Amino acid sequence: MAGIEEVARLAGVSTATVSRALSGRGHVSAASKSKVLDAAAQLGYVVSSNASSLASGRTRNIGVVIPFLNRWFFSSVLEGAQGALLRHGYDLTLYNLSGDSGERASVFEHFLLRQRVDAVIAVSLELTEPEVARLHDLGKPLVGVGGPISGVRTLTIDDVAVARLATEHLLALGHRRIAHIGGDLENDLDFHLPTNRRHGYENALSDAGIEVDPRLFAPADFTIRGGFHAAKQLLGVPRDRPTAIFAASDEMAIGSILAARELGLVVPRDVSIVGIDDHDLADFFGLSTVAQFPRFQGEKAVEILMEQLEPGSDSAPPAATPLPFELRVRSSTATPPPA
Amino acid sequence: MAGIEEVARLAGVSTATVSRALSGRGHVSAASKSKVLDAAAQLGYVVSSNASSLASGRTRNIGVVIPFLNRWFFSSVLEGAQGALLRHGYDLTLYNLSGDSGERASVFEHFLLRQRVDAVIAVSLELTEPEVARLHDLGKPLVGVGGPISGVRTLTIDDVAVARLATEHLLALGHRRIAHIGGDLENDLDFHLPTNRRHGYENALSDAGIEVDPRLFAPADFTIRGGFHAAKQLLGVPRDRPTAIFAASDEMAIGSILAARELGLVVPRDVSIVGIDDHDLADFFGLSTVAQFPRFQGEKAVEILMEQLEPGSDSAPPAATPLPFELRVRSSTATPPPA
DNA sequence: TTGAAAGCGCTAACAT
DNA sequence: ATGTTAGCGCTTTCAA
């Protein structure tokens, strides 16, 4: 491993100039810069991040705290963030909080404090007041994705609007008995998300002059299996079966499709089903859904941090653009069967 | 942020003693140690990883290079590795190589060289000779998971044996016409894995005195969709339909189950289906499968590295124990229909 | 067992 | 625009 000194010697300049040329801070003549670049390339020089961080206080490393790795939304956000960081020359250090509360504590009391990261992205995590405060005291920027954190810049789709859109799609097709599979409250990772989606659903019904029937709600855990069981309940009733189901996630919607099939119902002829996400499998199952773009959310979180960490870089302005979502109509929704 | 000096002052010892007491290297009297621990706790002292790394050359950080984040096997390995590392006080820095070859180059030429990691775990990646050499030159231990890397300690299940086991399960039930859905060769991430599984399948058939019929092989891409289409081909033939399918992954097996259903076939009455993985969804679909334990593989990779990085720690001996796998019989396999 | 002090390799004032 | 140099906050010899 060649050091900065060797590069300086080979380029015939001082180490300070090498540092400046390589990091882009401060002015360096084009001539020196190219000499430095050549020398560095020739020696295969790569800056020692530790020495650099120690001297500068910047690590070029972002911590991502995330509760799941094996769920579509989360891995997509992570993928988006990782890609964006790589492009900016940043590393991503991963903290997967798998429920264990001791783990969570040690991450916040220890790992995040050892000056290894410049900023933190928290995915679908309701950070506590002290957790936020701790990061704030350290001067570490923090941005949330997909879960509201009080006092912190957070990227979330408008869950009420998304749910309303999905429900209105069904209403527009003529459905009146629309069931909803939402979150169960034990699933309190992010209490607001299922609640907001339920509100969107209820608002859409109310606006259409339809009374909300609590028997048409079934809770589940956002998995295929959960959606399957919930839909069995909803669709198995002998009379007044709903003609449509709006599930708060694509996985639950897919579970519902499978449940419908098992009950001998043809989707969408007998029952229409719509989800939220545009999961990888949605297309395969012909699922109509409201797409959100978690990858993009991860990228966006990075852009926001870059704005704060490297002001004056080329990143786009952090205008408070709402996150996009989009109805994707496939073959799981149609007009209801004639009464 | 309290520094080591403040801790030293409060504890009434030198910074050297604080360092020793906290890191556990070198001898410290019990008395000093407890004074140091108290002082550190009281001040909320956390060592600066940069300063520590710079001085010691150890980072307590492991790089994980992985091609996918959104697939069950990969996210499970990652989860296992992350958990194990956390327990050892290590951070995990993630490098997700999403196919882009420039990305891969920059990770190996740059990111991994900036002294930010003590070792590297490569998941299902065929590292090239120079890539391995580069890490080797830096003295960074490297361990592979799930893909053979020449000259590197690698954790992989015995794919031949696993496939043989799955196939023998079907044979034992009385099946004779057993189809196989394996990898397509474009899917060359890890060329050996599908090949080995195919060999295991073929070996089992041969040993049972059954001729391998190439028409009973269908390639797919390890996804549900891919398995679905492959199974449609296999099961849609008008005569001599196979009575069983062995799919090289659970996702493809699940696709096969869905395909069978669409063709009006009842699983396992009309066709038996077995996979490999014990994917999260296997249980839901009643899929018989050979379980591998990717989480465990991730943990194990960490243990091996710890052994090298912190000799004499408490880790288990790195005996060359083969990775476990296990047949899980559920409801997707049964005796074949009477001819 | 402990302390003093010399770095680890780089960055950022400051000076020129 | 460039060089000089004093740290960044620890760890680790070395000596006591």
C-alpha cells in the first residue's frame, strides 16, 4: 500500500497538494492535478479512510438502520440507497435490528457512536426521542424512510392518498362491497402506515356515499400467508360476499388471490383484488396495485443526505417533492359480477 | 463526545491503561480495570473507531460483497452474518454488486482497499484471480459463501448430495418419471450450483436404474415465474407426463405448484413437487424440500473470520464441518398416481 | 502492572 | 497555487 507521501514524491509536489488534488477541496493547478492523478494511478494509491476520517472528521460512510432484510420493501430501499451511495463514493454500513431490543440498544449506544458514519438512514423505524437526540447531539444528519419520526426529515408516500387511489379504482369499476385487509395492531413497527391506509380506504368509501362496514375489515401481518387467511375469512361467508378486496400490501393481495382460487372464485370475475407496492410478484400474478418505488426512496434519502454533507455538490435540490405513486391496472380487477 | 483522556483523568490512570482495559489487550489490574470501566460508563465514552483503526490497523468492520439483496438466500445469509458480527462487536459494510461491471471494479479497486474492512465475505460470487490476489496482498482474510472460489475457504452445501436427496425422496415414493427444473446457463452467477444439482438428480436416477431423459429437463431462472413457465412446459404434454418434478429451488418449485394448479392437476395426487431451500413460503405452500440454512451459513462465515482475526477468542474450532441440509417432507409429495 | 511518548496516514490551517 | 506543520484520538512499544 503506497502512502500519500510516495505519491507526493512521484508527482513532485507536497502531500497537501496530493490531498487537495484527490479530494477536490481547495485549488490545485490543472498541471499538478494531472501529475498527482497519474502518480496515484501508477502507484495504485487509495486513501486510507481511517487516517482521512480522523484528520477530517468525515468518514464517507452512511449507517443504515433497518428492521428487516428479507422483505421486498426493505431490501429494495436498501438496494436503492446502496447504489446511490456507491455512486457518491460512500460506503454503507448496515445495522439490521432483528427485533432483539438489546441489539437495538447496543446499536444506538455503541455502534453508531463510534464515529464510523457521517449520517444515518432509518428505514421504517420509529426512533425514540433519546435515540434521535443522541444522533442530533453528535451532529449526524438523520433521514427516515417510510416511517414517521418526529422532528426528522422523513420520506414516506402519502399512505392515505395511496389507499384512497386503490379504493377509488375499485369504486370506479362499480364495486360497492369492498373489503379491506390491513395491519393488525401487534404489527406495530410502524403503527401509522396501516392506520393511514385504512383511513384512505374509509375516506374513499365515505366520499362515495358508502357506509364503512367493520365486518369487511380483516387484519393481517403483511405476508402472503396472512393475506391468505384474512381473505379466506372475508370471502368464505355464505352471503353478501364482498366483490372486491383492497389489501394494504401486495403480499397480502397475493395471498388473497390464492385464497380466492381455493374457494373456487375466479379473479377478477367473482372478486377483484388490488394491493399496494408493485412487488416483484405483482406482475406475475396479474395483480392490480398502486406502485410505490422503494428503490427510489432509498436513492432519494441518499440525495438528501448528500445535500447536507456535501453542500454545493451536484445533487438535485431537496425540494419537498412528495414521493410518487402510481396505479397499475392489471388483470386482478374488473367490474363486479351482476347482482 | 468524551475522549480517552477524560476517561483516564476520571479514572486516575493513564490513557494507555484505559486503552488496555477497554480493549482487553495487555494486563491491567482488576482495580484499574473497574475504575476505567466506571469512568467510561459515566462519561458515555465510546472509542473513536477511526483513531483506533489508524493506530492499531484493525477496523472491527467486515465487508460483505453480495450480488442480490432481494432474494431469500442472499438476504438470509446477510442477516446471519450481520447478527453474528454485531455480537462480536463488528460492523458490516455492505457492497451490493448489482450486475454493473463498473460497480464491481470500483468496489474491488477502491472501496475494499481503503482500509475500511478487516476481512471480506463474498456471497455467491465467483471472484477472479486478481480480485482474490488483491485482497490477499492486503492481508485481508476472505471467505466465500455459496460459490466456489478457487484457493479460498468457501462454505457451500454439497449440492450434488442435496439434489440426490430430493430426487431419492421422490424415487422412494415410487416415482419413475421425474422431471427436473434447473438453471439456465445464462444464469451464470454461479455456474456450478445448477450443474451440481443436476448431477445429483442424474446420479440418483442412474443409481435407481432409470435412464435420464433430457426431455424431462427444463431450464429456468430460479424465480417463481421461471418455475411456473418451465413446469407448464413439462406438465402440459399430452402423454407421458412426469409424475414428479424436482426443482432446484423452492421458488421454482412454488412456480411449479401454481402451474400444476392452472393445468387442473392436484398436487400431490397428480404430480409431486419437491424443491431446495426451505424458503419462507415453502411451509405456506406445503412444499416438500431439502432445507439449507443460509442464515447459519452467514453466521458460520463470520465465525471463521473471527477465528483468523481474533485468535484465541471463544469461537468454535473451524473444523471442516460440512454444511447441514435436511429433507423436510410436507404435502407436495406423495406416491405417484397408479399407471 | 503502569505511564510516557512516538507514531498511525492523512487534512487543514497558516504562511508564502 | 502550493508547501509546512500541527494535530485528529487512539494504540503500542519501551522503560520503569
